[in-house]
Amino acid sequence: MGDISFGEIIVILVVGLILFGPNKIPEFARQCGRAVNMFKKGLKEGFDDESKSVSQSEKTDKAEKAEGKEQAPDTKSLPHQ
């Protein structure tokens, strides 16, 4: 189930040729190629934006930790309760 045989692919192509005609098939293929390229470009931009935000938040976390260490009170001089 889920496996498509070579014969089934041929039937799908013949039905597509009958429905759309030989002139529309290349135009349809071009549009599909453009859609795939736009999808890949969008994924790449999304991953780039995510990696930039992660690296920026890491820098912010490091800066906050560094400030926290400088401003932390000396806990050794505080009495234990």
C-alpha cells in the first residue's frame, strides 16, 4: 500500500495529457518548478532568520550572565540561616 508502480505512473501521465493537452503540460511543469524553488528559498530564509535569532539570544544571555557575575553580592559574608 502506498507504492506506485510504473504502470500507474504511465496512466496518471496519460490522463494528465488528455485533460490538459500538450501545450499546457510544459507551462504546468514550469510553474511547479518555480513553486518548489520559492518553497526552498522560504525554508532557507526561515532557517537563516532562526539561526540569527538564536545566536543573538545567546550573546544576550552571555552578556547578562557576565553582568550578573559582576553585580552579584558576596554570599560568603552573609550569615547562614
